[in-house]
Amino acid sequence: MTTPPGAQGNPSDEPDEPGPGRWSDLDRPPLNVASLRRALVRDGSLWSGIEVVARTGSTNSDLVALATEGKAAEGAVLVAEEQNAGRGRLDRQWTAPARSGLFFSVLLKPAGVPVERWGWLPLLSGVAVATALSRAAGVDTALKWPNDLLVTVDGAERKTGGILAERAGTDAVVIGIGINVTLREDELPVPGAGSLALAGASTTDRDTVLRAVLRSLAEWYDRWRAADGDPVASGLQETYAAGSATLGRVVRAELPGGRSISGEAVAVDGDGRLVLATGEGVQEPVAAGDIVHLRAG
């Protein structure tokens, strides 16, 4: 794994964190990897293995490296109790106190699905996470295109999670997911951040939440693959639109190269692109960019 010197993870049943630090915050116990494996790694399951490390730089970087070296099978899950070089889109940093959230990556190999439909995987992951958080924690989670997870805290939208997809060789995709679970107000990295606890979650047990997310992700992935990646036939496009916090709003899309466009977000098209209706009467699809919500629709 490509972890920094001195920060190498220990993929054992109990992440190795010497000294009193492991239990320094009794509200944030370590994950029970043995229980997670019993619940999720079974014959016929998508999940082929679950490893939990005490800390690493980035679970995505580690799992991409393992996949490209042929050392990880489809369904591999890598979880870090703490990561100090986690990345979001546009190489933004994602850091949080140890055991305050879920920081993990999964390896998917969607053989048989046309590569041009693989762009739906981050959106699929968002739908799966939002579904799981509603079921397991009683938190309504909205999706900000393309990859942010929003919750409501004191009447305001707050980002509580994000998703990052990266290719691993020619046949695989690594999906990284970060969810703030017990982050407190004084620990928020930016004013617009949130957590499940701040949103009034019915549970902040990370084992429960992680099991729910992985089960939901497997369900949606299986459905999408069975439909050969077709977002309409699998129900993915409709479900994503129903849970979107972006559609129906006036937004600004900050595009690669410094260009930006503004307009009403009117659709997510068959390729997973956000379609903006501009003031010039043009419908312009956005494949990649940073979306700023300007006002509610």
C-alpha cells in the first residue's frame, strides 16, 4: 500500500493503535472488522474481503495500487479509521478526527457493462449511500451533482459526505466514500460541513451504518449490471433524479479551464451529465465541473 512512512495500516481484525489512543474517545469505538466480515463476506455476495487499517493516507490510492498490481479482487473493501491525505474531487483534502466517520473504498469490475456507462458508478454510489442512511440512520440525504451527500442541520443544507471514482487499470473502478458520522460542530473543517450526528441520526454506530451502505451498494450495483448498465432499465436515472438536491435549482457550473456557466439544472441525461438551461435558451450538458447552488427552485 502507498501509505506514508510511519503510517502503515495494519489489516487485522482489530486495527493496531498502541497506547491509550484507541479508546481515548469512548463515543468513537473502533470498527469490529470480524463482525463486518461475518455479515458481508459470504458466498454469492459482491464483497470478497474487508480490511480495516488504523490510518493511511488515502484508501482510494491504496486500493488503486493494489488493483493495478493484481493484488485485489472485485468486491475488496478497504476502510481506514483515520486518513490523513484523503481526497475529494479536484484533489480537495478530506480529513477528520480518527473514528469520527467512515472512510472507505471498494473495488468494482463491471465486466459486460459498456465502458461509456461506467460514468454512472459515482451517481449509483450516491443513490446507494442515501438509501442506506435513510434506512439505517433515519437521515434524509440529498444528492448534489455529481458526488456530494447533503443533510439538513438547523434548517440548512450541509455536506456530510462525498464520493470519488477512479479507474484502476483497464477493467476496474475504485469508488471512495467518505461520510462524517459523529463530527461535532467545533470539529467541522468548513462552515458548510455537517455530520449524521448533527442531522439528528437515530444511530451513529459506524458498524451499523457501514453494513447498511455496503448492502445497499451491492443491491444497486447488481441491479445496474443486470441491466447492462442501462440507467433507465435499472431505475437508477429516475431514483437519482428523485433524490437530487440540484435539479430544479439555479446553479453555476465551474468548468475545467476556468470557464463557468449558469442556468437552471433541468435534468440528468442518459450519460449522467447535468443539463443546464441557460438564459440564452440553450440546454447545455455538463460532464465535469464544480456545481454551486445559487437558489432553490
